[in-house]
Amino acid sequence: MFEQPLFLAFIPVAIVLVLLLDRQKTNVGVSSLVLYNGATTLPLGAVQKFLLILVAATPFIIWATPLEVRREIVTSTREVRDFVIDLDDSGSMMTQMEIAKEVISKFVEANPNDRIALVTFEGVNDPDPRKSAYLEWPLSLDHEALLARLKAIEPGGGTNLEAGLYVALEHLAANQSSGAVIIISDGESAVDKEVWAKVAQLAKETRARIYWIWVGQSTNFESSAFKDLVESIGGKTYGISPTELESAFAAISALEPGEIIYKEVVFTSAHYGFLFALLIIAILAVVLIESVKEV
């Protein structure tokens, strides 16, 4: 691998020049028989010709900068918090989606050193919650990619809050993380008792914090049955008003970070010191051969 591979294109030119100079020297040597009282000038031998080509080509290899890419797994720890944003992308979110995306973007920008995942949910109740909720982006520090994925999400379908919560908690469990789930939704959802039992069990196992940020009508929020269910497993609920939103973010920001194990590190370094040595040896060899021929 080379950093500047275009320099390698000059190597054939250098080889051609060496061969042309060899031919020119051979011709000059023949005409010198008279000038030097019978002394002959031999054409370059195969070894000397090879060494001259090496001398001509090596600088271009050096300028091309050979690289060695060394991959090494380095075990280290880093303190981060894990958040899974659980976004309702049902049809009822059509008028609220831009508000929801703005809330999420602000949260992501405010937590640059934390791992954040994105889950979306829609559809109707199903014994398999994975059919209605999707992991759009896994826990990662690559927030730019997450925001790009968020931008592409369009609302449609029904509301299946419990499916979204299940997939979010399942992702935290798979990463052996407690973390927090932040639900952003405007609607109600019929609850499947079996699925909800799985949600409650996952919430208990992961010890995840659950926050529901409501972006619908405040009157519906207070009478929401799902609000009571979220609170029954230790979750907290907030409206979209600036005051409540600030309270939600303050509570989330107070979470203690946990340790995660990292990560693959790539080292890239240039190696051409041996080429300088090769160049010097080749030059000395050419000079030595010339000296021997003159003797």
C-alpha cells in the first residue's frame, strides 16, 4: 500500500532512460577505440544495468511512501452512558415528527461522549414485538450517522409502544448495559399482556431507566393508560412543554456513566528507511563495478 501511488508511474520512464543511456554509452565506447589508442569501452553488464535501474527506480518508490497498516485489538475501558431513543413513527406523528426530530437532535448534540442508539416503532400489536419495532442504529459514538438515519425516517402505520420499548430494552440487554430508554411518542397503544410481561422482565433485568417524552395533546397525556404502565415499571413521563422537557433532560443527564470495553485501533506508518539503504548500496555497487572495469 502506498500513500502517493502516482509516483510509481515514473518507474517505467526511469527504466527506459537507463536503457537509452546504456545504448548511448555503448556507441560512444565503440567510437572511442581510436581516441583512446585501442582501449575498449564495454557495454553495461547485466548486473550493472540492473543496479542502475534500481538506483533510478528507488527514489520514486520512496516518494510513493510505502505504508504498513497494522491492526491491533487494544483492550481499554471508557466511561460512557448508553441511551436508546425510542421514536414513534406511526401515522399520527405526521404533524409532530419535525418536533420529535428536533428534540432528538438537541439531545444527541448535548451528549457527544455517550453511546446512543435509535429504535423506531409502528404497526399493530403482535406476539412478536420485533415485527413492529426496528433497530435503526445501534449503540455508537457515531452520532453523525445516527442523525442522518433519523433525518430519513418518515411516519406511517399504527402505534405499538410496547414493541418499541421491548426492542430498546433488548438492545441494552444484548450490550450488557443498563442505560436508559427515551420514548418519544404522541399516542396511545393497546397493550398485549404477554408482550408487556416481557417488557417488564427486561426492564427488571437491565435495570434501565425509562423516560417517556410525550409530544401529543397534554389532555390526553394525563389520562393515558400507557403512562400508568410506564410509571408502574419505574419509568418517568414528561410533556413537550419547555419546562418539562428541561426537567427530562436534567434527569437523564444525571445518570451515572458505566464502563465499556474498547476497541480496535488501527496504526498506519510509513516504512522506507530500508529503501535509502538499498539506494546507497546500489550506487556503491555501480561505482565499484566501474572501478573494477577501469583497472
